[in-house]
Amino acid sequence: MSLVDAPLAAGVTLGDFLLVAAAGFAVLAVGMLYRAVVGPTMQDRVLAVNVLGTNTVVILAILGAALDEPTFLDIALVYALLNFLMAIAISKFTVERGGVL
Amino acid sequence: MTGALAALGPAGAPVVAQVTAIEASLFAFVVLTALFTALARDVLAAVIIFGAYSLGMAALYTFYRAPDVAMTEAAISAGVTTVLLLLTLAKTTRIDHEAAFESVNLPAAGAAGLLFGGLMLTMGDIPAVGSPDAPIWSNPDVTQWYIAETYAETHVENTVMAVLAAFRGFDTFGEAVVVFAAGIAALIVLHREVFA
């Protein structure tokens, strides 16, 4: 019996709880999208996408624990790095026109 | 879809409900980002929202146990495509617009809707995930042959890799030709003679 199957309350295991948490973060992502779409400035959008990326990393990490798939953490790591790269690239683009990397 | 995912949890019903909540919110997120990418008037805003789209898409791929596809989506779509689009924007001009959203071209939207409807009609013929009627299970002679003979035939340890590069070699060769042709076209446009 793995840790994920450990019962928290009657009929609810730790894995179930983690899945609910992941679903909650996924719902929050739709809310964060509002700032990315509405803006109004580019900085708002960059920040919103950066938060969305961090949110995705959290969802992937929780899913990795809930579904007992450690390989999900590798993808979460790749995402954390790419998220940083994306924020840097867009920020640099908005500050100095023509410079991306 | 739910059939295969039900197997994730020990006892069906509650897990399926939670899993569907994750799926539903990820689908809503992906559809919304795709819609806003298409409708955003400002190109830079569209590029940024497109980055968010690929974030959701990669999470969805991971959720359906396709981590390799998720990794590719993350690296290519979120990383390389964003930077390439920004570089293109830096080389060209970005016009400031009054309106936040593009007005919808109705004939184009109708054509896209028809294509979408046509594609959705074929969905019924796709076997469910893990279904015993799926072609991959109903032809065990073929699938087992690849598993048994791959190493002897190609000396590649990973069967998926062997199918891509050896058994489907001509297909991959065709892809390489397409990429090479695109490179030549870029050279012609840039008035260069060498890739450097």
C-alpha cells in the first residue's frame, strides 16, 4: 500500500484529495486567463502567463503524486525552465525592441 | 475516455468524478486560450496567450499519460515557437490597435465550423482507450512481431524509436526532405548561399 492509498477520512484516500486539489488548480487557471486576455498592458499579460506556467508546474507535480507517476516531475521541471525562458524573452522584447535573447 | 481513466483509481465512481473535473477545466482552458489567440487584435498579445495555450495542452497530454508528447509540446510550442514569433515581431513592425479583439470573418468562421463538424463526425469510429476491439489488440500477430523482432532486425533497443527511424524510415526520410526544402526556401528568401 503506497502513501497515495492512505485513508484520510471515511472512503477518501490521499490520492483522491490530491486529485481534487489538482482540479481546483486547473479551475484557477481559467481565472488567471482573464488577466492574460484583458491586459491591459503587456506586463500584465507576461505576469499572467508566468503565473499560469507556475500553476501548470503545480498541477503536474500534484498529478505526479496522485497518480503515482514520478516521471511527471521531469515534465514539471522542463516546464519551470521554459516558463522562465518565455517570461525573459517577452520581457526583453517589450523593453528593448528588437532584442529577444 | 472515462473507461481507461477509471482504471487509475482502485474504486471507480469518485475518482472518475474528480478526473473529469480536471479534464473539464483543462479543456475549457485550452479552448478559451485557442479562441483568444485567434481573436486578439494585437500580435504580441496573441503570442503571449498562445504560450498559455501550450501550457494547458502540455498538462492535458501529461494527464493522458503521453509525457513524451507533453515534453515536445513544452519545448517546441512554449519555448521555440514563442521565441521565433517574437524574433519575427522584432524584425517587423507591430501596429497599435484601438480595439482589443479582431472582428470575426463570418465566411471563414463558417468554413472552419464545417471542417470541425466533419472531423467530429469521424470521432464515433475511433475505438475507446484500452478497448479490446482497437486495431492494435485485434492484430496481435503484427504488434507482437514488432516487439519480438525489433532488436534482431534493427539493433535499436527502443521499439518506438525503431519503428520511427527504421521501419518507417521512408516516412521519416520524407519529413527530412520537407525540412530541407524549407531551409532552401529560407535561403532563397534571405539571398544567402550557405546555411551559416
